[in-house]
Amino acid sequence: MGEDLITNRKAQRDYEILETYEAGIVLRGSEVKSLRAGHGNLTDAFARIEKDECWLYQFDIQPYKQATIFNHEPKAVRRLLLHRQEIRKLFGIVAVKGRTLVALKMYWKNGNLKVLLGVGIGKNVRDKRQDLKKAAAKREIDQALKDSRRRS
């Protein structure tokens, strides 16, 4: 993978990610220029499969300031590029109740913009609390190891 352009940190907190898929995305020129300038937001972005095509919703790309009257809509629905077999497989996976396609990150790969989609199951409050406890315990262990190395 290339360098991450945009990441969706909220997705890791709110969903348990089962699988990931890489997809291309169809964009206009002003959208690409705006993304290169760092004006994109994946926080609420999710994907749906409709009529054997995959679409990305709620992906916010702010308008490019130097564009003319042919600028883009900030939250337009954008088409994702996947192989037909992948789309059919994803349709079967997402058809199970409680699963959704979440946009995890966006990055450049060989000059093309890619979106990393994750098949996720929503976490409840208990799961989130357990994750916080695990993270706190890991921090304490790491800190204790660091302190013991200093003393030695």
C-alpha cells in the first residue's frame, strides 16, 4: 500500500472489521485536486451494493477553490471499482444482518486512488469498554517494562 491519504479512525472504534477489500474509485478532476490538497473526510463513509455496482456514500470532498463553475458536489455518491466476482461475494457477505461495508482508508497506489473497504459488525457499548480496558492494560504493561529497563 502507498501512503495513507485519509484514514477513518472512527470505523476501528465503532466496528469489528472481519475482512478488507481494495477498491478503485471514480473521481472528477476537481475532486482529485481537492483530495491532493487534503480536503477529504471518510468519517461517515460507507458502501452499498446496488444493481451489481458498488457505491460510496457520505464521503465528503470539499470543493476545490481554484475550480471553475464545473466544481463537484461535496457529498455526491461515488462509484467504486471492483471485479464482478468481488461485488457478488461482498453482496453475499453484507446480506447477513448486522454487517456493513465501511470505508477504512484512502491511499495512492501506482498513481491511482484506492479505498480500503472493511466488512464490519457494529460494536456495542460493552465491546468498546473492553477495548478501552485492553488498551489501558497494554499501556500499563509497556510503561512497566520501560521503567524496569531504565532501572537495569
